Amino acid sequence: MLNALVCHLCGKDFQERKTHTRHMNYCRKKAAKSPKTRKRSCKACTSAKTRCESYSNACLRCLVKGIACVMPFIESNQV
């Protein structure tokens, strides 16, 4: 028997209409949320608890102080 209750967003099959409806509400809300990204600060600004004004290679604070501007590693699945 062909199951007609399939989530069109994730492709999951369902046996009951009530479960399918509940999942669709959940899946729709999950898909509507945009990925949350936020600006990361360099390690020096993080430890000093100051705003990091990052430029291409170094932030302004690190340039003025003459210290190495090291950005934390950002995993690709967090973005």
C-alpha cells in the first residue's frame, strides 16, 4: 500500500494523519527559522571584553596595541 502521508519538507513517512500534521507544523517552523549567525570577536578582544572591530587581517584594537589578532576557529556547521 502506498503511503500518502509524507512530509514535503524532509521526506519523512507517517502512518497516521494526526502525527503527520503535528510533524508538519514542527518542520515548517524549523524551516522558517533563519540560521542564527553572530559576529565573532578575536581572542584578545574577548579576553578584554571589548567590542571587536575586525578588518581584513586584524581588528583595530590589535593593530593599535601591536598584538597578534587571532580569530577563533569557526566550524562550518555553525554558520
